[in-house]
Amino acid sequence: MTSVKEQEAIRKLMIFLQEWDSAHKVARSHILDNFIKSNDGKTEPELELEFSQGASLFLARLTAWLRMTYTYSTCLNRLLKSVGIFLSAASGCRYLTEFLEIGGVSILLEILGLNHLKEEDKRASVKLLQLIADAGRKYKELICESYGVRSLAEFLATSKSADAQEDAQVLLDSLGRGNPKYQNQVYKGLIAVLPCASPRAQQLALQTLRVMQ
């Protein structure tokens, strides 16, 4: 038997999820703002406590909306930041697995190639890819298998934001370490950046190549 307190917590969760399901874009944007403010930096147990052991139900809604809307930028930055709270949660391996199961890596890499999206959205996408890569070698391999090196090298070469270029370089450097199966691919991807028109991108690629050599 669940206690009265547990029943009340579950009732609140169901009301919250129903509110999300029935909300339009502006209302969902407010829900995301409140979620980010309240939950940034929380661990997996803390998120589960917040959502009455049903945090995955909200993550599933976030990823479904991301999959449906990422090409036309509906609240994209807030959406990516909200997903990032789950992916960065300490002890939150299952959140990562759930995100990957819906094709999360492919979505994040596609965002980098969409010219009409904002640089800040693409940078948020790179940060999520970094969180995935930080989870270990098999996750680095997954990014590389999804043509991630090519997408990141192109983004490094074409981005107009110095901060975004540095984020891409850090991730490429990470993919080149502890990832022997794809180290050569990363090396070739960085060499492909050298003829680009951005001196900053050339410099960052050269720095990473020196470290790899």
C-alpha cells in the first residue's frame, strides 16, 4: 500500500504531466524555464524525488517534442538545456540510455548542420554531445559511428562563434582520446578543417593535431 504522502506526490506528478501534454508552445516554454531554474545540477535521486520516481516520464516527453520540433527551433535552447539536466545528473546513466534509444545522437548532430538555427542552439547541442562522450569509450564510438567527426569538423570550420568553435574543438579532442578505433578518423577530420576560411578554426585544429601527434 502506498502512503497518503506518496499518493499525493503521484497525483501532483500526473497533474504536471497532463499540464505539459495539453500546453501550447508558450506555456511549455514557461514550464521549461521553471524546470531549468528548479533542477539545474540535481542528481538522479534528487530528480526522482522531485518527480515521484517518474522523472523518465517527463524526459520521454522532452525527447519526443525535441524529435518533432528541432528542425524549426521551437524553444530549442530551453529544450536542449532541459535534456542536459537529465544527461548531466550524477548517477543518471539510465537517462542517457533513454535519450540514446530515441536517436538522440543523430538529432544533436543534425542540429549542427541546419543553417537556419541559431549558434546558441548549436552550441547547446555540442555541450550535450560532450556529456555523452564523457560517459565513456562506447559512447564516443557511437558519436563517431553516427558521422559525428565530420559534422563537428564542418561546424568548427563554418561557425561564426569563437565559443562554439572552442566547444567543437574540445569535443573533437575528447573523441580522439581513449577511442583507438576512431582516432584516425578524428585526425583526418581535423586536417580537413585546415583549408577553411576561418583562421580561428585553423588554429584550434592545429592545436588539437599537435596534441594528438
